[in-house]
Amino acid sequence: MSGLFAAEGGYQEFVLKGGEWAVLWLSAASAILAIAVGFYLARLVMAADEGTPKMKEIALAIQEGALAYLKRQFKTIIMILVPLAIIVFITSKAISHETASGAIVHDLSFGQAGLWRTLAFILGCAASGFTGYIGMTLATRGNVRTAAAALTGSMPDALTVAFRTGGVAGMFTVGLGLSGATAIIMIFQNTSSVILVGFGFGGSLLALFLRVGGGIFTKAADVGADLVGKVEAGIPEDDPRNPATIADNVGDNVGDCAGMAADLFESYEVTLVASIILGVAAFNSIGLNPAMGLVFPLAARAIGVIASIFGVFAVKAKPDETDALKPINKGFLVAGVLTLAGTLALSLTYVGNDKGVAGEGVKLMSGAGWRVFGAVAVGLLLAQLVSRLTEYYTATHHGPVKEIAESAETGPATAILSGTAFGLESSVYAVLAIAIAIGVALALGGGNLTFSLYLVALCGMGMLATTGVIVSEDTFGPVSDNAAGIAEMSGEFHGEPQKIMVALDAVGNTTKAVTKGFAIGSAVIAAVALFASFIETAGAELLIKAENLADGVFKAPELAINVADPKIFIGLLIGGSVPFLFSALSIRAVGRTAGVVVQEVRRQFADGMIMAGTKKPEYGPVIDICTEASLRELATPALLAVLTPVIVGFGIGWQALGGFLAAVILTGQLMANYLSNAGGAWDNAKKYIEDGNHGGKGSEPYKAAVIA
């Protein structure tokens, strides 16, 4: 059983020749270019005007609060990561292979495998953490510059500053992710899949901690600020008299910038790792050079990096344009089209030129270049579909948000019911879209199961091919939200500048929901591919030999996961329940923390001096409450996600673990889409009413939408 936790894959038989080394060096160069562009974008953002002294003062308070939180969070995470790093080491195993002559060659001893995999785990944690840190750092500086650009009355300028701020996080995400994977393959070559698992696990784990901790902080501050400020005191969002307003803006950065950037880094890396792990076996099964299966995902990622750079710079609004979502969608489309064209050229000239060699149990497959291109193209199309689907359910100009706003006229209960219904509905369509994409990828495999699973992994990789733009979109959300907050707190925005800020804020809510959809969908597809790797590892532990390369060990009766087996069904039941318990723990943590925030804000409002203007609010206590509570509440849901599969695997068996993982993939995807889209729709229903619909700010429907 322990071997199943040790590593997916093992020694892989291939030889890196001149063409493969050229691809690896080009991948490394594109990763370095992305990081260089990230620094260049940071310089452009920092060179922009910061606005008035009052705006600078507010921005500094947000910067200090966000940085203080992140420092404390990293200290907490390190204490959790140390024992997990030890577990990564002790669950490693020696890597060896048998030569054609029957001799056993020891590639990595237990100590070497454990050491390198643990170092890769730490590197993955560091890369994920740095991505979140750099994203948050630039966001807390780009927010005031976005507001300053809007103060001039120019929506295009404000959009450019905000999106380029996000572009910094986007470039570091793809640069660090691609450089890490490329370096590991260059150094470890035939044993790289084992080390890559450590790198991917590190990125995933830190993303989990940043996302959960940041999410608790941001929603607790948001709920506390809105309930007392908007509903009880009747003051607008981000009013400087609200003691929770700075904490609310800090939360946008630590949750939606640092947390989400790390989350997307994790999805980006996991889809890449899944493709690399399956690549060698897949190309062996169709008689092509196995090294191609390993390096093709890296080459495709490099193309996506270059396309993302063009996509970020393509986001420019026309002078008379008022809808910021159009230029953002244009940039995403530019990146997608360039990726599609580049991947087509790569597939036909690199993979398509290998004629292959048929051998024992190997059936040559025609059109392999077109097939790998098709899988990436399906992923890109799925990304566009998820984007439009999420936009439909969360944007202010579409029916669902308008219907939620209308339902708020009869109170918060009907607004909650309406939002819940649309959130549940959206998750079904998202699952169907992913299921169709996986089905198409499998069909492209031509009946070769091993190759088909590789194509599924490429589909997930294609979905995040333009991650540089996707992360930019995500970070744009909290930057525009913060900019609107700074504008409101400064009291210096009226007329056109105020309209620009409100419009950018609403678009930011939509882009945040869209990028969550990308992260969820791609992670599901990667999980399906890695599930295949899990079965392969089980086969290796049980010493099961594949009858042929096309089917691998997947059709071996000993590896069948039969849900009629009570033990496996127990695993299914436990796995299906984990996302619900995880959500419950997180929401309960938000509720408890928000309750304390509400009490603190009420305490400060109690004497009436803040509302009378004779006393300034104290912002520090609310920030401290959210910081302490989020770090205290972080461990339980995070450890639930990490330890439950270990307990099921060792306690019940590896087949029960297979059932557990299958159930987690399904219910986790449904819950994630529901929560993300319902939340985005409720938030934008509030924005829609703020724009003057259904009575506008201060009306009963507005209060109902705030509560929802």
C-alpha cells in the first residue's frame, strides 16, 4: 500500500536526442522570457501615477495589512509543511529498472529518491507561494494607480493599469511553473516523473493553504463590513467610516490575489505533470519516439506562454469604449488563437514527422500529430465555453443576475433561493461540458486506452494553455475592487470617474468567477488523467504485467474498481462527503469570524461619534480579528483534504481509495462550481441594484441583495 503513496510512474525508458534537447532549452527560454516580461510589466505599473495624498494613505494601509497577514500565514504554513515534507521523504522508494539483458540497474536509492522528491516538494511550495506573494504585492500597488487613472476620466487607462498589474502575477505563474518542470526533466530525465510528483504536490499543498486561509479572511471581512455598514448603518460600500473597510480590501488581496494566483499555479502545474507522466507510455503504445510524449507538453506550454504575452498586451480599450469585458475577452481570444496556431504547427512538424516503428504489441497510429493537436484544441475550446458559461451566470448584463436582483424585491430569502438555483444549474452545465471534452479526447485516441488518457491530460493542459492571461483576469478582479474602495474612501471621485470605478468593479467580479471556473475544470481533467497514473502504480505494486501497450494494465481484472464491493462503496461514500465537509468547515469558519467582526464594528459605532464625524474608526482591530481567525481556522479543512485519502488507503485498501478519489472528483467539481458561480451572481446582483435598478442604493431590495 505504501508504494501507492510513493510515486506515480517510476523509471521511464527513453533517450533525449538533439530535437528533444532543443525543445527543452526553448521551453526554458520561454519561461525566462515570461519572468522578464513580468518584471517589465511591474515597472510599467509602478511608473503610473499614484493619485492624491489621501489615496496614497489609504493604499498604504491596505499594503501594510496584506503584507502583515501574508507574513504570519507563511509562518503558520511552514509549521504544517515541515511534518508533511518528512512524510514525502519516508513514503519515497528506490527506483530501478531491468535492462534488455535482464540486469537490474539502480537509478535512485531510497535516500536519493526521498531527498530529491522532498526538495522538489519544497521547490513547488516556494514557487506557488512566491506566485501568490508577487501577485498580492503588485495588486496592493496597482490598485491606487488604477484609481488614479480613472480619476482622469479615462476608462482605457484604468483598465490597462489594472490588467497589467494582473499580468505580473500571470507571467510569474507560467514562468515559474514551466521553468521548474523543465529543469527537473533536464536534470533527472528517465526518473523525472517521480520528482515531478513532489513538485506538483508542493504547489498543490501551498495553494490549498493560501486559498483556504485567504478565503476565510476575505469573506469574513466582507460579510462583517456589509452587514453592519450597508444594512444597519446605511452607509455605502468602502465608506471610510466603516471600521471593517480596510480589512475588506486587505481580504481581496490575500484571498483573491495571493490565494487564487497560487491556486491557478497549482492547476497549471498539475495538468503539465499529468501529461508528462503519461507521455512516455502513450507514445510507446503507438510506436513513436517516447521522448516526444515527454517534451511535447513542455513545448505546447512554451507556445502558450508566448501567446499569453501577446494576449496581455492586446487588452486595450478604445477611447470611447465603456465595457471593459470586451477588451479583456479580446486579449483572451488573441492568446487562444495564437496558441491554437502554434500548437498546430508544433504537432504537425514535430509529432507528425515521426513515422514510428511497429513492434511487438504496438500498432502504429495514423495522424498522431493531428490527434495531439485536437486534444489541446478541445481544451482551448472548453476554456472558451467555460468562460462564456460563467459570464452568463455571473455578469450583470445577463438574465440570471437580473433575475436574482428582481427576486430581491421580495426580500433576502427569495434572492438566496434564486442565487442557489442558478448556482446549482451552472454546475450541471459545467460538468456536462467537461464530460463532453473528456469524451472527445478519448475518441481521438482511436481505441488505444493508454494514448487516449494522455490526450485527456493534454485537453486539461490546453484549457490552461493561456494561463498568463487567465491569472491576469483573476487578479484584475481584486485590483479593480480595491481601486473602487480607494475611490470611495478618498471622497474625491464623482461623475465619470466614479462610473468608471463601478463598471470596472462589476467586470472584476465576473472575471474572478470565470477564472475560478478555469481552475476547477482543468483540475478535474488533470485528476482524471492522474487517476490513470494511480491505477498504473497499483498495477506495478501488484506486479501485474500489461498484455499490450495500448491497453496497459487498465483492463486487468485485478485492478478493476467494482462498486458492488462494499469496501469500494464505502470509499465512494466517504469521498463524496469530503467536499461537503470541507465546504462546511470553511463556511462555518467564515461565519464565526464574521460574527466577531460584526460585534467589533457595532462596538465602534455604538457611541455615535464615528457617524457624527467626531471620531475616526479604528481599522486595526478588525484586521487582527480576521488574521488570527483565518490562521486558526486554516488547519482543519486543509488537513482534512490531505489526510483523508491516506486514512482511507491504509485503513480500507487501495481499491477503496480509488472509489474515494472518483467520488471526490465528481462532488468536488459540482460543489466548487456551485459555490463560485452562486457567489459571483449574488455579488453582481448587488452591483446591478447599485447601478440604480430596483430602487438603487439604500433601498429594501439593495439590503436584501447585500444579505444574500
